[in-house]
Amino acid sequence: VVTTYCPANNEPIASVRQGNLEDYEETVKKAKEAWKVWADIPAPKRGEIVRQIGDALRQKIKVLGSLVSLEMGKIFVEGVGEVQEYVDVCDYAVGLSRMIGGPILPSERPGHALIEQWNPVGLVGVITAFNFPVAVYGWNSAIAMICGNACLWKGAPTTSLVSVAVTKIIAKVLEDNKLPGAICSLVCGGADIGTAMARDERMDLLSFTGSTKVGKQVALMVQERFGRSLLELGGNNAIIVFEDADLNLVIPSALFAAVGTAGQRCTTARRLFLHESIHDEVVQKLAKAYAQVRIGDPWDPDTLYGPLHTKEAVKMFLDAVEQAKQQGGSVVCGGKVINRPGNYVEPTIVTGLPHNAPIVHTETFAPILYVLKFKEEEEVFAWNNEVKQGLSSSIFTKDFGRIFRWLGPKGSDCGIVNVNIPTSGAEIGGAFGGEKHTGGGRESGSDSWKLYMRRSTCTINYSKDLPLAQGIKFQ
């Protein structure tokens, strides 16, 4: 039994019984049986079920958003926004359910047809992190479902209430349609359940969202059995501000990207590169904006900034600030724990560090922004790319040549490459994910649906002859 705590006051909310390996075994069997029913349903009909799931989430959006705030700690509007993201992905998946498919390709042989057939992989395991306890499962499950897959979800142990609530909403929709609720199964559990999923050959795809360290272990376990994995791991994201940038866009963008969700997004801005000619002005304006951030209980509608998720996160924050000082950094604002109940820390700006300081290259899941000076475009593009992660990146400029160099082969090496907007707040229509130690996975929009399906190249001979490919004669 795991006690779930409210990050705003560290008071216990509820106790949740975790599943053991016997529960996991039973759940996998039920999910596999449910898949046999689900796979026979035509894709547009599956889309209709996903539409109903979106509507069921809409009806409970505020209460579910409140639960996210209570258990995860993000502010209420972000909690509601996260549920809205699941709703939006459901809407997107409904349309997609009538569009997925492969091409008919020209065959070089007379009387032959060459087609691509896409089929569901089967059972999709989804392991999600505490910071987006609703949306990340939504990205995966809505798309996986219209592709014809069953899902088995393991949420973070610290946000089990959210996992249970979401699963009950989905199960009711499925059962109201005379379908097995096990199409979307849940096992609450810790590392033992996650390890079992990674090693289980019945898991046809494993989608993992979390730290690079754990993601690497998951990837190796899945690869060992020649399984498929979809990895959404760490980010060490940069915003680059050139001398011609519109500072009216820069200040709110940097503030939202660095402080939003108390710095606990994988797309949070952790490095802010400022051209030396505007460095001091931007730091001054940003520090002034930081001072106006309304800190408080996450469910208070006036609050912009809530607590960190756990006490351990507070310790990591303090350690990182201390390391930044030891490596030559100056704390412009923040850097301390806030004296109130809960896991509150001050949003922090650090200046004066070199671009390659060890702490700058470390992803600390907390609201610490390292502000760094640069002179030339070429050097700062290289600095953006020198960290091991490659998730999100942004530049602020009005120079069109620079914009297209940034988007091109010698520009950002990230999966998300932005211009004049923050690093965080991605739309569902584009594929979400990153390169290098971010894992290479893609979720949500674009052609991410292909990851949840297997492709067969099919040749059909409708003639009475047997011509061979490449003109080979075998007589």
C-alpha cells in the first residue's frame, strides 16, 4: 500500500494498493483476451469509442484537473489543460481512424498488385511519469486504440489516484458499449511492474516516459528480447535570444518555459542564451518578471506557480543551486526553499556560468534557469546541440536567413525546433519527441500512429503467369 501525498502541504490524501506480479500476470492475460475483441472492430468504429472517451473526459474535466493539482502539484489551469490535451488527442484520433492505411504501389510485374497493409501490434504497454499523469497516457492510448491495440498502463506510483480515476472513466465507456474494460488496463506498481513489462514478450510495444537513466535500462531490456520501445526521456532545452529579438515576446516566453509547472516539464527551458549586447537588459527584465510570479496553492485560481512534486525534488534543487555557485555562477534571484508547508522553492535565475559547466549540462527537474552569454550565431547553435539530450529548442530573431539555418541541417538537432515561441507547450498535431538521449520516440500527431502498428508489404498475383521480380528467368 502506497500513501499518496499532496505536494502543497505534504499531507496524506489516500492510500492506494499497488499490484504485485500475480496481479500483473492476470491483467496481461485479460488485456490479451480483450485485444481479440477490439482488433475485430473496424477502425472507424474504434474511433467512435475513442470519441466517447473524449466526451466522458470533457464532462469531468474540472474535477479531474483538480485531482491532478491535488496529487501532482501543478496549478489548476494546467491540470485542466492536461485533461483537455487528452480530449484533443481523442478528437484527433477520431479523424485519424478513417485515414490510417498504406499505399498501393506500382508493381514491376504485369498482373500483380503491390500494397502496404498496416495492422495493430497487439498489446501496448504505457509507462508514464508523475509530471503529466493524464496527457501522456492520452497521447498513447487514444492513438494506440484507433490502431486496434489494447493498452496496459503503469502510471507513476506518486500519482496513482489520477491513474485510477482516468482508467475508471475509460472502462465505463468501454463497458457501456458492451466491450471489455480490459482493452485499457491499469496496474498500479513500482519498478517491479515496470521491469516485468520491459522483459515481457507479450508486450508488443513499450512506451516509456521518464528519466534518461531509467529509460536506458528499459531500452536495453526491451532490445534484449527484440521488442519495440518508444522512449520519451530527458530534455536540457535552450532558448537563444539574438540582438534583433522582440523582447516583448522573449520575457513572457522565457518566464513560462522556465517557471511553468515549477520547472517539471521535459520541455522546460533550462538554458537561456542571450546575445552579449542585450544580456544585462534581459536579465534585469526577467528578474523583475520573476518577482511578480504569484506563488501559492495549486488549486487557487490566482496561483501561477505551485510546489515541486516531492521532498526529494527539493533536495535536488538545493544541490543544483549549490553546485552552480561552486562552478562560478551567481544567483540573481531565487535559490532558496520557501518557508511554508509543502515542497515550495523559489524560481531561480543563475548567471555567469560558462556554456559547458557540468551543472549546465545536467538536467535538474526544478525551476533553475542558467543564463549564458554568446557572441556569434555559429557558436550558440553548437552550444544548443552540445548537451546529450535533444528534445526542444527555440530562437528569438527576425532574421529569415537565420531562421532557416536554425531549421536546417546545421541548426538545432532537437525533435522540437521553435522560432519566437517558448520551448514548452507543444501542440498535439505535430509529433512530440526528441533525439539523442531523449530517446528518439514520437507520440501524438503527424505520422506517430505508425509506431503503434506493424507494416506488411503484400504482393498479389491476379494473373495466370508467374513473372519474377528483377526480370529473373527460372525455367
